Amino acid sequence: MKQLWKNHTVSLLLLLYLALTPMFSNAFGVELTGKFIVLMIFAIALDLVWGYAGLLSLGHAVFFGLGGYMLALSYSLQKGVPSFMARFQITEIPLFMKPLTSIPMAFVLGLVLPSVIAFVIGYFIFKSKVSGVYFSLITLALAKLFEMIAINNQAYTGGFNGLMGLPRFPIGGKPMELDSYYYLVLAIAVVVYLFAHWLMNSRFGKIVKSIRENEPRIAFLGYNVAHYKIFVFVISGFISGLAGMLYVPMNGFFSPNEIGLALSTMIVVYVAIGGRGTIIGPAIGAFLINLLQNELSEQYPAFWQLLLGLIIVLVVLFFPKGIYGTLQEKLGAWLAQFRLRREGK
Amino acid sequence: MNILETKGLSVEFSGFKALTDLDFSLEEGELRVILGPNGAGKTTLMDLITGKTAPTAGTIHFKNMNITGMDTFRISRLGIGRKFQGPHLFDNMTVEENLEVAFQGYHSLRKSLFFRKTKELKERMEEILTMIQLQDKTSHYAINLSHGEKQWLEMGMLLAQDPELIILDEPTTGMTAEETHKTGQLIENLFKGRSIIVIEHDMAFVRQVARKVTVLHQGKLLAEGMLEEIENDKRVQEVYLKEDSHA
């Protein structure tokens, strides 16, 4: 227990705060915080790939968006042909979208499809030994590609406007209460956090880290680097898809913004600000930036983006390893010194 | 028995012949030093043996298995370990983590996910840490070690990897005379019974460890024999011992 507290102090404090939020916050606040939690899950997913394996994916929203669209489309199809389709003289749900009429099926697809896409992308990129900036460029192009696909196929995706009026996880026909859904999302976030923690502290995690540190070297120790990269990419795609689906009921609508460049870049910023390769760091980054964004846009509607940008630049300058990463390092060094001094006396 | 054998090994990089028609063999348990001026093809030969580069012609056999053009990680699993010129560690990982990833036999994804440190492994880890004198620095990040300590950690990783053939590319670069001597002892003691290929410039070190020496020059085999023979060889003196000042 003491060990748990020692290793996860910050995470536990954050969890406590999030768990108590619905008790002293209005519905709007709960919904907002719920969205933050979803983005925290997403940030953890990117941390596995970027923070640990050192693969900077600039198109991670592809997986988030794929998951989200599966569930959002499924909700839209529940009452027959939705209006955005009817506008294009479609009178029947097209065959390839039939599976989405079942919500559980859509849920499974929302996990499987991002994982499969991650596998295919990973397979071709990592087997052909593409790495570094080229990997980032390819993922960047993919984000733009998926964004265009979502916008240009208005008849099937709702186009630029996205999908609106989505319910909150209707189990047995009735949408869930906001608070219960909030706690469901929080519980999943905890599970994802613990899983990521376990994974990255396993031998697998150490090998993934050594790929980041010195990729040429690890092959000389007998590891098939491509397999490890593909696997961690698929896991990350899976978690991203999950986050995308959780986002749908919390947000009430889903648009191409959530599959394209804008979100892909924001999530990279969250991870960088929070602290790469720390799991909780990126979650904190996602939380703080969203909180700040929310406050600033309320107080200074005219130039909040400027202020946010300034703060991000300052953090990067003064906390090169991210807020959590740098504090951990500084505090760790300070504690070690403190202990040494006490033992010395 | 020869543990390693190359026949007619050649490699070309866009017209430049880095190695030409090289026949090289190493007996089991032998320690061989490879000498040669810069550009002689020493490191290229090591790249070929470990699968980093594929040869344009010729074959490489390890334990009578044809490993020509095989992937690096497969060759490594067969039992060839390599230490690069200069430290080549996982910088932002602890000493212990560096050693842990080097341990052999857990290469597959499944094994790495459900890996548990056994008692034997822990004991072996302690043993290695003591041998390389880093037992007090297990949780230090590799990047914060001194140059000598880094080199020894690499030796420790080789021990953890437990290969039958060890390739050491200039293991004493940047070391003081004392450290160099200590490294020589370390190599002789730690890797006893294994086959070793050492590339080295430092003649004091070569005299300390060498028995048989192979000299390469411009991608070709120039001479091979016991150290005294080589040192008195006219051709070797011409191309290497006198011409190359940093020897």
C-alpha cells in the first residue's frame, strides 16, 4: 500500500480530484471534465508510441477518429436512414454499413478497425525500416487523408458538419445518466493507466524503451525490432480507438476535426507538455492544457489562443522533459540529496 | 574446429571495394586480433559477420551454418555478440535495465510480455554486476557513467547475452593506459573459453592480449600469424606499423 502511494502519488491525487468532480460541479463541468479524461486516455496511448518507443506519430487522431466514427455512425443509423444520407437520395442503409446498425457490433469494430489499420500501417512502415522523420511524415499524411475522406464522403459520414445529436450510451434503449457515464469513463481511464504501467514496466516495455534509446544496438542483442514496434503501435491504436468511442457520448457529436490534423497535433502537445515516457505525465498534460484552454477562452475570448501558445512555449523552454518529467527529475535529485545528508548525520 | 569461416568474401559500396575476396577463419576458443590502417575493411568485416551489411559475393559460415546475408537479430540469436567502437548503450535506462535487455532467450513478444525474473537470472545479474564492478550503481542511468564504466557495462551486456563468438570493435578507445590494461585483463578473464575477435589500434593492448593476428590492408588480407612474426613482417611494417602514426 505504501509502495503504491509512493510510486503513484500524483496519479492518485489526480484520480481523487476527478472522482470528486461530479459532487461539486454542474452538468456542464462534469461533461467537460469527462471529455478531458477521454483525451487523457488518448494521450496515454500516444505516450506508448512516442514516449516509450520514440516513434513520433503525427496522425494518431486517425485511430481515435476511426473508433469514434464507428460508434457515432452506429448511433445515427439507429432510427433508419439518417437525414444526412436522405439528402443524397439514399433510401436504404447501404450494405457496407449494415454491420453498424448493431451497437455492440459497432463497438467491436471501433476497437478492431483502428488496431487493424495500425497493424497494416505499422507492418509496411516498420518492415521496410522507415524510421525517424519519415515515419512522422507518413502519419501526418495519413491524418490529412482520413480527414479528407471523412469530409468528402458526406453521404456516409455527414461530411464537414459531422454527426450530431448522439445519445449517451443507450443501454437497453435508455441513455445513461451523465454521472454514471462519467464514472464509467473514469474507471476505463484507470484500467488503461494500470495496463500501460504494467506493459511499460515489463521486459517488453524495457525493450521498447531501448528501441527509443538505441535502435541499431537492440537488433544486435537478437530482437526483431519491427515486431516490437508493430505490436506497440497496434496496442496504441486499440486504446486510441477506445478513447474515440468514449468521446462520442460525452461530446454528443463527432466531426472530421476528431480524425484529422488538429487533434493529432494537440495530442502531441499534451504528451510533450506533460512529459514523454511517464504515462501519467501525458495525462496531466492533456488535463492541464484543456483546463487552461477552457479558462482562457472564457476570460479572453479574443486572444486566448495566443496566451495558450505562449504558455506552451514557456513550458517547453523551462521544462524540457515536460511538467511531470522535469519535476520528477528535480524532486528525485532533491530527495536523494536530502536522504544522503540525513544518513551522513 | 573452425567456429567462423568466410570464403571469397567481397563487398562493394557503389563501386568502392571495401573488401575483396577475403578468406578468414577463426578456431573455436581462439582470441584473434585484427589490425589494419583506417579504411582497411576491419569494421566492414564485422558488419558482414553480424549481418549489418550484406556481401556482394562470398559466404560466411558460423558453426557450419551459412549465415550469409541473414538478418542481424537472427545472427545474434545464433550466438554472435558485438561491442561497438565507443559506448553504444541505452542512455536513459539504468545499468540494471541495460543488462536485463541483454539477457538471451526471451526474444519473442510473448516471452517478453510475460517475463518474470527467475532466481538464476537475478543471481547471474548480481554476478555480472560484481564482475564489471558496477554493483553500487545499478539504478544509475547509463548516460551518467564515466567513459570506462560505460565500456565495462558493455562488457557486462556481452556476458548477459552469453554469445559463443564475441566481436570487440576497438574496446579501449578513449581509455587511459591503466584502464586499457584493466580492460585487457577483463577480456581475458571474463570471456575465457569463448571465441573472440578484437579490432584494435593500441599496440600495448595488442601485445597484452594477442596470440594470432590478422592484418588487413585496402580490403585484402595482408598477413596472418603470431604477433612476433607480424611485427617483423616487412609488408606489415610498410603499410601499417610505421605509416600509421596513431598505432
